[in-house]
Amino acid sequence: MPAQAEPVRQTEPARQAVADGAGPSRVFVPSSVTEMTEKSHLVVIGTPVSESRTEMVHGVPFTVRDVVVESQVKGPRVSRVTVREFGDGRLETSLVPGQKAVLFLSPFEFTRGRATGQWVITGQYSGFYRVEADMAYRVDPEATGLPARAAVGDLVRAVKTAR
């Protein structure tokens, strides 16, 4: 895995803001690639760009970053997606600029039913795999129903079979 900035741990105010409902919600921990695919509107292989911005919501940071889509696996055709992540971009589970990833995504909405044009990683971080050569590595240690590592081609075939 490539070197990256030292991970940032949640501060007590951030933990409290999340407890108050301002942060990301782990709606579910997937039990399989099939379930992850069913819960995701879009699955892509892409590379995050280096430019990003941090937005505060109730004192909790969120990083908003574009991802250039290299391969479409599920969902509407897109060449670029804007992904909103919890944190300031330095968490262990953050997208790394220039580091290819397989992303299972869901629309981001401030208000239910009102799309913003941004996407979030399904299941908080469950739907995020870092790609090294032809292998995909699961970022989320709690998503044990998903393979910890898989050949990218095998993961793509599993998603296509699940749709």
C-alpha cells in the first residue's frame, strides 16, 4: 500500500457531533457483495483527484473530492463523481488522491429524496476497496461479510452477477 499522511483519530467534539446525528451513519454492515451491490446505486472503479474541499456540518468535517471514473460497473454512465466522506481527508479510511479504488456509492442527500449530485460510500466505508495492480483491498475492517482482498476482475464479476 502507498504511504499516506498519518491517520487522524476522531476528537471528542467530533465523536459527540456524530452521536448527535451530524456525522455519517453506518446504516448496515454488509453480509456479502450481493447485499452491498443491492444497497448501492453506483459502482465504479476510479481515481480520486488531488483537489478537495473540507466542509463543516455541525462542527464535523467532511471532505468533498472528485473521482475520475475509469470503469463503470453498475449504475448511470458517469465520467466523474463527487464523493463526500466523513473527516478531513486524513483518516485511515479516506480516499487517497491518485490511488485507484473500487467504490460502491449511494446518492448523498441533505434532505431525503433531494439529490445533491454528490455521492457517499455505501455503508460508511464498507463499499471502498483500494486497488493495487489487479488486486482490491477492503478498507473497512468491520465489513467482514465482504472479501478482505480480491482480484479486481473477480469483484467486478461478483457485482455484475448480483445486479
